[in-house]
Amino acid sequence: MIPIAKPIIGEDEINAVIEVLRSGNIAEGQKVKDFEEAFAKYSGTSFAVAVNSGTAALHVALLAHGIGAGDEVITTPFTFVATSNSVLFTGAKPVFADIREDTFTIDPESIIEKITPKTKAIIPVHLYGQAADMKAIMEIAEDKDLIVIEDACQAHGATFEGKSVGSFGDGTFSFYPTKNMTTGEGGIITTNDLEIAQKARMIRSHGSKQRYFHEMLGFNLRMTDIAASIGITQLGKIADFNRSRIKNAHYLTGSLGNIKGLILPHVDKRCGHVFHQYTVRIRGDGSRDDVVSSLNKMDIGTGIYYPLPIHKQPYYQELGYNDSLPVSESASKEVISLPVHPSVNISDLETISASLRDIIG
Ligand SMILES: *Cc1c(COP(=O)(O)O)cnc(C)c1O
């Protein structure tokens, strides 16, 4: 079986964890500080604040900006549910804009249509490892005085016009095992704003700067030194991991051209795409699901990200969402992600490409 995702944990990660365990300092400590410093440098930001998941990073970033009841936050429905759930948890209302047909990222034109006097922030998602149109989004944000929180949970190392994601607005990253790099579970907020960094640090730890003195309401969302030690090691390898993903994606794009009905990933020329996913599209209702079951029978793992847009999820239906977002709705019926993670080798790629040709070529 060629799996759709596989974390790469080597002796370096194992030794780093053992070192922390032997030290006895296993909760948040020096390793977290070191990881934050290294990640801020990697993202080209002044500060990074580590937390225990990507979801927590989104939630804390929103709270640090004071977003809450009565506010609206514009985002995409074609993402993992954590993006908009984090908005709900603050008491604010997620408002969904549609996506672009070619890149599957949020459509700036649709953002403009959704702005109201209550809009406080935009959360663009850098989906599949490709940045959203940050030029257009930052222009809208500046014009309308909106906060931008980038959901870069799938896009470690991705760039837009040469600049790292997570450095346009404030950034949020996940280190779940399927992501481009991992800490087991984990997340981080990147920012150039000292005040936001300080608030985020407080929110992550019961609203305190000094232990047992609480200036505001907070949670326990801290990262452990155990996780941070894995993160430091993985950060040393992320450039190689991403290079493998990009190379594998190029191979598939080279070998899957000219199959009728198969649409290959579109790379925006301004983007450094890091191929968290290599996502193709198969037109027509139901065809996608047939292709998935054929590939799976041939021991080729696939992923569908995402089969139901958020505004159509049962919980959001209960909340009364009844938007029509046709581009997201049709994408959710037609996308398939194929394995390109760093453990996929050339013979796997040949198998994937030959099998797809067999099925639909
Ligand atoms: C993974 C992911 C998240 C959530 O990250 P967790 O670490 O799983 O909490 C949020 N947004 C997107 C787009 C993701 O892919």
C-alpha cells in the first residue's frame, strides 16, 4: 500500500526526545523557546508562540486580536473544520467566501462581497501547500482595516512573491503527523507584533506572565519540551522534505498530462507551492468516487480534502448556514489527492501514474 501520508521519524527525533526525557524538564521550557526562535527565523517573523495544536494556534491568534461576540470573520468553507471552529469558539461568526476554481484558495472577489460593518478579520487558508492570493488579500485588509490571520497549517515553507506564508498577517501552523513537518501534535503562531505575541503567550497559559498572577482569562494550550525537541529536529529537515514533495509533484504533473477529464494542480506563478497535497480534479458527479475505489483496490492511498464544505456540515446547518458557494461545492465532489510525501519513491510514482492512466486514460 502506498499511503497518502507518512511522518518521517528518524533516530535524530528519537534521540532528541530521549535527551529531553532524561533531563526531567518535560513540560514547556527551554526546548519550546529554542523551537519558537528557530521557527520565527524560518518564517521571517519577529516572534513565534508554540501551542499544542494548529487549532489552538488559530483560536489563540483570534483571541489575541480581541475577536469575539458580535464580530464576523471571513474565511473559506473548503478547508479543515478547525479553521472556522476556532472562530466559533471566540463567539464570533465565521462568514464563508467562495474559492477560486483553479487554485481552490479563497477568492478575493468573494471576500469583498462578504464584508459588512461587523467584519473584523480574514482567515485565508494556504490550501494543499499553496498560498492564497496574499497580494489581493492584504490590499483588501488594508483598505477595509481588517486583521489577517493566515491558516498556514498545510503550508510550512510555502511562499508568495518570495515571502514566507505566516509573515503577511499573523500566521498559524499545525504540526500534526500528516503535515509537512510534525511534533506529534502541536501548533505555532507567527507574528511581527510584540503585543500580539505577549497576549498569545498569556492566553496559552491561563492569562499569566508570572506564575499564579492572572491578568486575563486563558487556557492551558502549552507545547511540551518533548514535542518541541521533535520540532527542532524536523525544522532542520523541512527544506529536504519539501524538496522531495515538489520533485514528486513535478513527476506526476509530467507523467499525467493529456489524460482527458483529469485536471492537474494549477500553480500560481507567484507561489512557491510545497505540495502538502497533490490534488487533481475529475469532472462529473460520481466519477471521482469510482476512481478513488479503483485506486484503493490497486493499493494506492488517496485523500479527499474535503468531501463536504464547512457550510454544508451538519453542525453548521444546525447553526443556520444556507449559503450557496458553488465553486466550493463542486470542488468537494471532484478532488482527489495522490501521495507525494517524501517517502514516495520513483517506482511508487510510476505505479500511481500507470494506474490512473489505466483507470481513466
Ligand atoms: C491541520 C489543519 C488545521 C488544524 O491543525 P491541528 O493541529 O490538527 O489542530 C487547521 N487548518 C488546516 C487548513 C489544517 O490542515
